[in-house]
Amino acid sequence: MNAQTDIHDILPPLEIPWPLWLWAAIIATAVLLFIVFYWLIRKYLKRLRQKRAKAQYAPPPTPYELALKALDEAQQLMSPGNDHALSIALSDTIRVYLEKEYVLPAPERTTEEFLHDVSAQLLFRGETLDILSLFLQQCDLAKFAKQAFTPEQQKVLLDKAKKFLEHAQKQKYVFHQQEKSVQKALKTWKPDYS
């Protein structure tokens, strides 16, 4: 044998053809992954848009909600010797609530002037007006006469403020229901001219 005929060139790599089903499986998996990824991105973006929309269009708090929050904050002022600050915070909360809810110039008026306006306009009646009157008079005692309250009396004063807000809300609801029924009756009422 000849040394030259013994040496052969290196053969190129042997190509093993992939079966058609393997190509189809790879393409199907890639398409499926793309669809799942696309669906997850859309779902995430939709949630993000909904959160932003809720945050943008959240209704402002009502005067009632603001007053309840202010009363909760005023509760931190409940301590011996802090009667003046507590009574100012509580009465201002109620007065601001009434100004915003009923368009009354409450903070600029004395208690007597304010109570006269409230009773003249028939905004509150009965127990609600009594609670408001007693509450404001007790606050005035602490603000102007420097009357000291016990912790129990401070709690009672706070409870009166909350009770007044509850009564005012109930009375407002009843008033609006009556107003709606009167408006409905006026719409359906037909005069008899015979």
C-alpha cells in the first residue's frame, strides 16, 4: 500500500436532518410562548390602566367623611389640661361640616347667632338641634370660660359631636327622600280645571 493512497481528507460533518414533526413542535412552542407572553402583558397593562382610572376618578370625600376623620384626629387631644384645644378642634370640625354641607357661615358666627340661623332655616329639629346646642355651649365653656373637663366629660363631648353628625346625616337623608317624593308628586299631579 502506498502511503499516499492511505491518507484521506477529513470528511465534512455528517448532517442529520431534523424530522418535520420536530420543526413543527419548535414553531408551535414559540408561537404559544409568544401568545402567552402577549396575553400576560395585556392583562398587566389593563390592570394598570384600571388602577390609574380609579385613582384619577375617586370621588372627593364628603363633608361627613371629612368631619369623621377630623373627629378621629381630635381624639388624640383628649388628655387632662388640654380642654381648650380639644373643644376648639371639636367645635371647628362641626362648624366646618355645617358650612360645607349646608352652606352656613358657621365659623364666622357666635354660637348664639349660629343657632339662631339654624333654627330660623329649619335645618335641624328636635333632638338634633338640642344635641348641637348643648355641644356648642359646652365647647364655648372650655374655650372662653376655661372650664376644665374630666376625661369622662371629654369623651362625652366627643361622643356628642359624633352623635350630632349621625343625626344630621339621617335627617339630611330623610329630607332628601321627602324632597324627592314631593318632586315626584308634582310631576304626576295634573290640575283639574273643570
